[in-house]
Amino acid sequence: MDVHGRDLRYFTAVAEELSFTRAAERLFVSQPALSKQIRMLEKQLGVILFERDRRTVRLTAVGEALLPHARAVLAAWQAAQAAVEEAKTVERCTLVIGMSTSPGRGLLPALRTRLISRHPDAQPVLHQVNWADPTAGLADGSSDVAFVWLPLPDDDRYQYAVVAREPRLVALPDGHPLAARAASDPEGKVDFADLLEEPFLALPPEAGPLRDYWLALDARDGRQPRIGGVVASAEETHEAVAGGQGVALLATGNAPLVVRDEVIAVPVRGISPSQLAVAACQDDKRTLVLAYLAAARDVGATT
């Protein structure tokens, strides 16, 4: 049989007060309504829970047996409600921030400061995502907001704010002939045309238009790139460049993740600058998501 929590609460109040009048006052219900509910509970259980006369109310033996269990059920339900409310609060306050590599550039602390100033209870949580996912977790819902490189696949599914616009560099193994050419150039650059015959390191095919962007397909006049290898992290990129598998385009702000030991980077002339953005799903109107995007717009306006 199914007994409602309300019935157990009413029964417990009467058992503890031993007065329908005081129990009704405690429960903020009318005495007739309380009496009716207790009679319905007794009928449902097929027992008498209280002995009543005009002056006294006493628990029957069955009522005495039920009372500790009723209290335990009510306490368990109260604990369950508290756990649910706590989980709801955490869920409302948690903001999962996706990224394929650390965005650097002072962006995380700058955005966190702005977010916390507006929403002190916000709890930003960082979520590392493989380079094969250009949306950094937005597409599968594992991130609420994300640091992404433009262009995004299915661009109309997302809203975003650009937080950094930077020239693209090319990572080369130390001693590469193009390094000497850049050193002799008045601007310290190499022309992208000089890179066309070089093997390039590419993102995984799942990266879609972002893979094409970092291969600079739009600057090749239809010539297909030579793919020297596929990389899915900054560490893999460093190792592949140092090992001579190929060269790789990268944003200026990401150079410290790749350039060390046997790898250098030089600016490239003839290709568009990179754009780093904070993005969210287009239809996501949650308060913390919109607040983080607003913070990103503030930061982007100052860069």
C-alpha cells in the first residue's frame, strides 16, 4: 500500500502532541481536516492508531509501533530534499569551461574575476578536451562555455565573443632554411608561398573547418597541402616539428606551448590572423553562461 508523506507527518504531529488541536496548529491545518486525514490513514492501514475521548488522545500499541518508523521515513525524506536542493544549488552555480589547450594570455583569471564580481557563488570548472573536438565540449554538452578557435563547424549553432586576434606563426625545426630567410627579412617574416611545398601537421579530420583553417587552405589557391602528420595536442605538435615530420601554423599566444628546445616560430605573411573566442550554444540563456559571455566581450573589447 502507498502511504503519503503528508499522512505520516500528520500522524507524527498528533502522536507527539497527543492533541488534535495542538497538532493542527503546528501543521497549519484545520482540526477537522487533520482528523479526517488520520481516519483515512487508519482505514488504509486497517488499524486504530489513536484512542480518543473528549479529553485525551493516546497512541494504541499499533500507533506506538508505527511512530519510530514514521519519524525515520520523514527524516530520510527531509535529508533527500536537502540533498536535492544542494545538488540544484551546485548545478546552478557550476560553470564548466571547455578548452583544448590552456588559453593563456591572462584570460582565465580576467574572466573569472569579472564573473565572480557579478555572481559571487559561481564555481568555474575547467574541462580539457581533445583537439579532435573543435567546439571544446559544446557539441556534446560536456561544456557550458568554451574557448574555441574560429571558424566553428555549424557556426549558426553558437554564440561567441572574440577575446584575442593574433597573427599566425609557423613552427619550424631549429635550423630550417626558412628560419634564415625570416632572419634576413626586414619584417622578420616568411611568405606563406614559401611554405607551400612543406609538409604540414594537421588537426584530426574530425576538427572539420578548423583543420582546414590551420592548414590555411584559403591561401593555397586550390593546391592541396602535404600532410606530414596528424597532431592532437601541443606536446604532439612540438615533438612532430622537432622530429622533422612537418611544420605547423599556430597563434602567437600559443607559441610558448610549442616553441622550446629544437623548435622555433616565425611570423607568416599572406595569411589571416587567428581568432580565439569564448562560445556557448546559441539557445543557452542560463545566467552564468550569459555572464561569462558578457565578461568575454568586455575582455575582447580591451585587447
